[in-house]
Amino acid sequence: MITDQIRQKLKDALNPDLIELIDQSASHAGHAGNQKGGGHYYVTIVAECFTDKSLVQRHQMIYQVLNELMKEDIHALGINALTPSENSKGNSE
């Protein structure tokens, strides 16, 4: 299953503390961009390797890891990339 592949690739490459992956493909089934295939996913990932990285750099890291899957299996990917300290701040407020 593609979600398992996404999760495993991110785990192997980024050693995250947390990965939450949501498959939103069903809600996008009718739009024109979805005709070529590939799913719509949203990932929240918390990893120490994002420390001192800009938002763009964090997204680039994720896209690099998922590069092969982005060609056919992933049509759209929403990303929430946090460091452990950013995640703990968000949970305590």
C-alpha cells in the first residue's frame, strides 16, 4: 500500500519521532488533475533533523525522500514538518 511505502521511506531517511499520514485521495477523486492517477496525502512529521532548517528546506528534504513516489503514486502532498520542540510547544498551548 502506498501509505506504507511513504511512511517507511520517511522513517528510514529522517528518523522521525512522529509520522501522521492521512490519505485524502477519496475527497479529490473527481478533479481534473487527479485523472493521471496518484493520491492526495497530508503528512505531519516531527523530526530532529528539521532543526535549524527553513520551511522550504524541510519540504525539500521530504520531497527528496519521496522523489520516486512523486512521479506517479503521489499527486499532491500537504506537509506539516516540525522539530520536536515545535511540536511540544504546539501541544501545550
